[in-house]
Amino acid sequence: MTVSSLQHVIDKLLVEHQGERIVSFEYQGRKYWLKQAERLTGAMRWLKSQPQAALQLEIATLTQLAKKGAPVPELVASGEGFLVVADVGMPINAWLNAEIDEAEKLKILQDSATGLAQLHLKGLAHGRPALRDICWQAGNVSFIDFEANQQDCDMHRQQIRDLLVYIHSLYRYIGPHPEIVEPVIAAYRAAGGESLWQASKQEMKKWQWLNYLIAPLKSIGGKDLRPVYWLLRHFKQTH
């Protein structure tokens, strides 16, 4: 590649892909992602928040989380209307469909659980750690698309919500297979998440009555409803 710096590559891409939301590219053997502010048209201008402000907030959030040691993609460049981050691998849900053996898939899932526990031990929360928002590459876990307010005084409640969303997502993508999910949750507990798991168990006690309504739908309900049954069942049966 006959360019003198990564910034030259970015400047060229910004011209060639003007207005394109997300573009991947490679430079010196590494993969990167260029993300530009969303261009809204018609009624969407009124229905969605200001895209420029949203992008600047994402830049500020990535910078803040990196300073706190959170496992987030490296922000390598940013400017008015764009940011560039280093690639951190495929999302966990994509790894579940990859052509690798089941033992390796389980290891990747357990790594994601360990990564979530480590994030919580840093006093941080994600906000929506579904498997599509957790990436894995060569044993390293990174989180994308943070939604949690890291200045919120009730971080403990945000972390409980994190764990519930994560377990719900496990069952959403894996299905009713506790023999796979349980070792993953065990990895979270073993990595420092035991107290938060116990707090989540207490929180779920007040919702166990829902299973009487959901149980008849556990095989025919929608993809978001069915995992609720298995989430509640997990906290009821596991000690």
C-alpha cells in the first residue's frame, strides 16, 4: 500500500465512501472499521436523535472506558462525523455459527462470561451485553455498543441487569440447552461474579410467578419470550 500513514487511508475512504455508515478496511495487516454519522432522511430526522451528537458521545464513551481499562475496541482515529476503531473479532453469536468444534464454541462462550465478570469487577456496566455486542478474537474479549451510564450512582442495579440480559441472550441464541449454558454461567461466577449472581438470584425470586404464565409457551413463544422461561428456571434451580 503506497500511503504514508493510516490517516491518509482514512481521508481517502471518507471521500470514496461519503455518507456510508460503516466501512471495513485493512492497513499494514490489521483490520479496521470506519464509522460515520448516520445520514437521516424524511421522517427519520424527527424520530431519531441527532446522529452527529450520537457519534461524538460514542467517541467520548470509548475514550472514557479505555482509560478505565475496559475491554473496548481501540479508538485509532476520530474527527467531525467519523471514528475508526481496530477490529476485535466476530461477535459471539457469529462464532456459534462458525465451522469450529463444539468444545471451542463453549470455550469462547466461557471467555465472554469471564470478560463480563471482569468488566463488573472494574465497577463498570455494559447496559445490553447480548452475544451480538461481545466480540472474541484469539482468546480476547471486547465489548461494543455500550448503553450503560457509567456515572449512574446505582451501578449495582445496572450490573444485575447486565447479567440478566446476558443469560437471556445465551438462551436466545443457544436454545433450551442448560447443559451448554450452565457451564458458561459457572465461568462468570468463578471469575468474580458470584456475589452479583447471588444478588440477581434474589431479584429473580419476585418474578418466578411469571413462569406459570410462560411455561405453556416455552416451546412456541417468540424468540424473546422463550428465553425468559429458561432464565427464570436457571435462578430457581441453580444454587
